[in-house]
Amino acid sequence: MKILKVIGLGIVSLIALLLIIPFFISNDYTVSVSTTINKPKQVVFDYVKLVKNQENYSIWVMQDPNVNMVYQGVDGTVGFKASWDSKDDNVGAGSQQITAISEDKIDVDLHFERPMKRDDKVSTLLESVSINQTKVTSKFYGHCKYPMNLMIFIGEIIIKDAETQNLANLKKDIG
């Protein structure tokens, strides 16, 4: 009987610890990944500002060839919205909308419906390294509510791996 009390106390202590730790962890995180593409900045910018081009390099879009895509507005301009709906739970359903464009940066709001509801942001930054080289940086701004912020590091790993592959695909596609 004493062993059951010790096991019970251990389980309660572990649960309490898992509920306390997230109070000391930030709810927000940023994942930044960069690559250099051997093309002039304007060529790269003209390609990446078009959301529809993500069909050629985004692992999320390419994961389900049967994903239902709906586009609203003029691609490559503020307000353009791309919505997706997939039967594949890894792709899910949601939308992305261009919120700002400058010569060095494209900002997009992400809204996920499935597999879980959440809102995040992504920025694509472009910098001339030379006349024929452009540094492309993808920055993902995420947010996890308490107590899920305890698992932020897992989200960061998944996003970093995905964005690294997206930039490798982009480099090959535009290359």
C-alpha cells in the first residue's frame, strides 16, 4: 500500500511540474532559415511574391497533390488570399494572406483550421549579396498558448526542417 502512495505522489508531482514549467517559458517563438540563390534580387522577388508559385517548392502544398486550393484577389499584391483544404491531416485546412509587400520583404498571415486552429505569421526577406546573388530568409513567427508552450521546441524543429526544405526546393526551382 505504501508503494502505491509513493507512485501516486510521484505522478501528481510530475503533473504539477509539467503545469508549472510552462509559466516560465515564452509563448512566442521565431524560426529563421536562410539560403543564397544565384539570381538577381528582382528575379527572386518577382517569383516568391506570387503565392501560387509555392505549388512548385512548398513541401506543405506538394505533400497532397489532391489539395483543394482557392485563390482570391491578385497574386503578388497585398490582400491576395490562398486557402487550402486537404483530406491529409498533415496538410489540413487553412489560408494565407499577403499583408505587406516592400522591395525587401513579404509578410503573410497564416490561419490554420485543421488539424488545429491557430494563427501565425511568416515573412520572406530578400537581400542582395551581389548583382547575381540573393539571400532569402524565411521567418516564421509562432505562438503557443499555455500549457502547450511546454512543447514549443518540437514546433520549432518541425518548422525549421520544413522551411529549410522549402528554401532548398525554391533554390532548385528558380535556380
